[in-house]
Amino acid sequence: MGAGHDHHHHHFLHLSGGSGTFEGWRSRVYNVLARWPMRGVYRRIAQEVAAMAPKRGAVLDVGTGPGVLLVELAQRRADLTLTGVDLSADMVALAQRNLAKVADRASARVADVASLPFADESFDLVVSSFSLHHWEEPEAAVAELARVLRPGGALVIYDFTRAPFDRLEQGARERSLFTGAPSQRTPFRAGLLIPGASVRYVMTAAGADSPRPR
């Protein structure tokens, strides 16, 4: 499936090419952009995620790109186990390089959000930054994200207001997923380098005492 074209802001950088995958020189250019001019965006997101993640928690970053968000998270929370996934093998290679100093607690691998290679209830928190608008099948993705989250865990998505949040929410509602708390959509200031209004979207998995749909 194509759900999870994990290229963050690539659409306005005009680097993604015809196939939608972010490979070769494009991945190297984005790596530079993510590590320098867009670093502030990742720092703000990392600060929020670090405040939300439970002690010694496991965090999954969907559409990790070159892994800059994971680097920022590792600097703030040494107790967390961090995992990133991206469709682009080149991006994952860059992420592994950027995460080399914290490789004992942070890793990245190639994976599709619609078919995640993790066991049920593997993560306490899932985050995705400016990737949702590339997902071809948000409805399939929401089922997978719910599957890998532990009871009471949160899914936190940062993206442009036009991203398919409604399809994500509809997919969850139809499958009775993320029933732990009402979803929240609040403005997020991404900064001048990210044109267009952005939002922070939070969904919460049902708690341990609630029956989970099978």
C-alpha cells in the first residue's frame, strides 16, 4: 500500500519527484534542510512529545525522514526508546547516520504506516510530523497505529490543516478505535519556513480497562 508517503514538507520544496518517493539527491537536500533551517520546528515538536511521553516509554515516529525529531527527542529524554519509520530507504540510511551517537536507544527502519512491522501494543506514543498529507490510505493507517499503541497511548500528528484528518477520524470511528478521549485539533505554529496553517491533532487509545476491538 502507498499509505505513509513519509516525506514531511517535501511537497513545497519540490524535491519529491514524480514517483513520490524521496530518494537520492533529494533525500540529501532534505537532510540538510531538516538539520538546519527547519530544526526549530522539530525542536518545538520534540519539546511537546518529551513532555507527553511516559517514563521509560517507547515512542514511534512515523515518516521520520532523516531522523531529526528522534535526535531532538533523544537529547531531551535519555530514558525513552525511540523508533522511526519511513518509506524511503535513503531517508532511513540518513536517519541511521544522524542517530549513530544514540543508536543504543534510537533506530530507524523502512516501513509503511499501513503495514507496520511491530507487535501489538509496542509503543506508548506515536508521533508524525508533516507526513499525513502524503498518506494514500489514512483509514488503513489508523487501524495499524491503534494496533501498535498500548492502552491509553496517544497518537500525535502535526500537519497542515488540509491534511486528511477527517479521513483518519472517520476510519477510527468506523472501527471503534481511539476511544480513550475525544480527539483534539489545535493550532500549531510551525514557523515561517512552513507556509500554510498547521495543526496538532491528538487521538487517545482506550485504557487498559476498556475492551479493545478485535
